[in-house]
Amino acid sequence: MHEKFKPIKIPEDEIQAFTPAEVKALLNQIDDSRFVGFRDKVMFYVLLDTMVRISELLNMKRCNVDLKSGYIKLEPHETKTKRTRSVPISTKTIKLIEEYMKEFPNHTLQ
């Protein structure tokens, strides 16, 4: 009998995005002169560029980052949807990831 009932549709709350000024203010708070700060800055740029989930970011591996093509490949076992995705990254993010990989060759991307 309950199959005949349709769920009530309610309006969803609007999600507020950061303004460019707010993003800049957040980035200015990062002390990138130390490893942890620089790592956080790289992560912030990757998140802004790709809109990946935090869990996807934390599971990224160096072999999945194609700096020449400007893409990060997300493996199906590491994504919520269980599908492979390639997400583009900006030139600025590519440079930051390159620097991170060069400076910290033994660290993972997280």
C-alpha cells in the first residue's frame, strides 16, 4: 500500500560557495614555508580545481597524476560512485604539485 505514496518534495537549501576574496583570505592563512603548510596549500588547490571528495583526495597516488596532460585519474575503488574519472587541473595546480613532488619525493600526495 505504501508504494502508492509519493514523497513530498521540499525545496533544498542553497549551497553558498566561497567568494574569490574568501578563497584568497583562506589561502593567505597558510604558512607554506613549512612542509605541512605547503602540503595543505597543494591540497587546497587540488580541491578547488577538481571538486573531488576529501576521501578521493586522500587516496590519490602519484601514478594517477598526469602533469603533462593536466589530469588526475581517480580509480574506481577509491571513488564513491565506483567509476574511473579523470579530472582536469589548472596550470597553477600543476606547478604546485610538481614542486611538491620534487621537494618531497618520499611523501604521498596526502
